Amino acid sequence: MHRPSSKPSSQPEILFVSHGGGPLPLLGDPAHSEMIACLEKLAKRLRRPSAILVISAHWEESRPKLTAGKAPSLIYDYYGFPEASYSIQYPCPGQPDLARQVNAVLQQSGIESAMDEARGYDHGLFVPLKLLFPSADIPCVQLSLDSSLSAKQHLAMGKALRGLEWENLLVIGSGFSFHNMRAFFAAETDEGRELNLGFEQWLHETCTSVELDENSRALRLVNWEQAPGARYSHPREEHLLPLHVCYGLAQAPCTESYMLSILNKRASMYLW
């Protein structure tokens, strides 16, 4: 784990979380115990933000969109879970002013974007935030992925966010550093373990190494498919791309990293 450095409140804290399987972290699932403990530890580590911007793996649009309502509802975008999963509450307010500013900096960078006053928060937001900030009293905005799933585009989205002027902002990329649904439910094999671990080691080096310059780090993330175990870990890359947005904003090695077991797979989280 890398040690934190102090950061002025004018600079956002940036966190990539592996948010686990659907609502299971909120139901006390033992295969999420390390994830839950990590987020509870981070809750004590993070300064209390004035607002939170969440890039969720569970929202894709042909152009990036932002929740812009004053009180977005929750979207229970999962199925087959216990009845309690569909009565989870997280009544945090929206922050339309932040949504407008994010929309503006994206457009100023040449990224076509839009605001959506009707859309609610999906579980990519409310699952990790219910563990990090259970009081649900911090205003939030959710930003979608671009449905192109282009690594370059999501790095560019993050770079555009550097234009934000918002005091004490927390930016969260909510995805999963390992997201192979078949592998979660298949019998464990030596090959699968090696591919999972190989990608996690590559991702950890990419995000943490101070030996890499930022051009090299960005190039690795653009060409992430060349990493060991890449397509085994991400048959589809939507759960990795929130990390690209985080790095595009940070433009630096992370200050802390967390290596975890989630659903019996190696996974990681990164803090800038």
C-alpha cells in the first residue's frame, strides 16, 4: 500500500473502487468482507467532500450524460437477488450546479455531453457510497460512460475534468478491476488464477509505479488489452473504464492502492 500525501481541498480526491457483485456488499455477503472493510477504512481516511462525482460502469450513453435532478431516485439495476435488495435506500440529494459545470468542461474540451434531469442513481453509485458515507447527506452527480468504450475517450474525459473548479470534490470511478461474470461462477482453475493475478499485477504497476512517466502510464492504459490476462479479466471493458477517467483526471501515480479478494477473485482499488 502506498502512503497518502496531503492534498489541498481545491484539488479533488480521486478514488477507483471495485464495487463488487450487485447489492451483495450491502447484504453482508462474506465474499465481500475485504471490500467492505476497505471501504470502511477509506471512509475514515477520506476528507468529507462537499459533493461527489461518480463515474459508474453501469451507465453507458452515445455521448456522456450527467444526472442533473435535485433528488434522483434509485435504479435497482440487478435481478435475482433477495427481496431486501429492492428496498435499499440512499436518499442523497443531487447537485445540478456540479452537473452543469461538468457538462461545461467536457464540452469545452470538445467532448459532446448532455444532462439528464430524470435519471436516477444506479448501484454503481449507491452500493459503494452507502458503505463510505451511510448518512446519504452529501450531494452527488453521476456521469455515464461513453458507449464507444474507447480507452482514449475515457482518458480524455478525465483530462477534461481537470477544468473543474469545485472546492472539496470527491471523484469516484465505480467499476471492478476484475469483471468476468462466467469466471465468478465457474470452478477455480490454476490458469484462471494466473490470468487474474497477472492482470492485477500489471494494473497495480501501471497505477502505482513512480518509475513510469505519465506518457508511458497513459499509453499502458490505452493499450490495456495487451496486458497479461486482460481479456480474461475484462471480456467487456465497461468495469475498467471508470479507472481511465480517474487517471485522466489525476495524471499521476496513485498515493494508495488496495489489493483485495472479492468474490474469490483478486481485485484492487486506487486512491489519488
